[in-house]
Amino acid sequence: MLPGGFHAAASYLAITLAYSLYLKRIALVDVLALTGLYILRLLAGGAVTLTPISHWLAGFSMFLFLSLAIVKRLRSWRTSRQQFDARNGRGYLLADMEQMRSFGTASAYAAVVVFAIYISGADVVKLYRQPRLLWLMCRS
């Protein structure tokens, strides 16, 4: 394994352990930790396969993964039908639910904005035969 891959794997292990033991109990920190773990997977994959991760992909992924982590948290709450309060072991209160939903929505839109800025760039023409078709991915 390459040194970069080793560092990513070691970081992933440390954050996973911290998340399992402590971070998942702190409101908002838990979704930020999950986002960080998703990003580390991306970076580790790039390091192991010797594939450079562009700043565009990293930025897009960060917002997309944050949105997914928030959706995961809100969905797990709905599925278990727990009270959304400090006793649920996650540190959230019922009043936090709407703010979390707003953060998740804003993060998803930010991912779309990063993608839209990327596909408007000059270097995209070099990478894709018909880059204007990428705009279809911004719909919905």
C-alpha cells in the first residue's frame, strides 16, 4: 500500500473509533464525522489506485456526502420512531429536526452548484465530447 493510502486508512480507523465511542453522541458533529469518513474513502481510493482527486470532485463530494449523512440521520430517526431528544443517544432535540432538514437541503443544492460551476469550465470541453449534456444532471 502507498504511504498516502496508509495515512488515509489510519485516519479512517481513528475517526471511526472516535465516532463509535463518542462523536455520534454530539449533535451535528456526528454528520460531519460521517462526511469526513466518506471523504476519506474517496481520498484513500484515489491514493491506492493512483487516481488524482480533483478539487471539483472533492468539493462536490463534500456537499453531497454531508447531505447524505443528514438524510441518513433523519431517516434513522423516522424509521425507529424514537423521540428526537437528548435521550436517543445522538444529542439532538426535536427543535433541531427542521434545522437539520434545512442543512441537508442546502448542502444538496451546494453540491449541484459546484457541479454546475465545474461543467461551465473551459477544461470540461477537453474531457467530454458533448459537455452540454452534463447540464441534464442538474435538473430535478
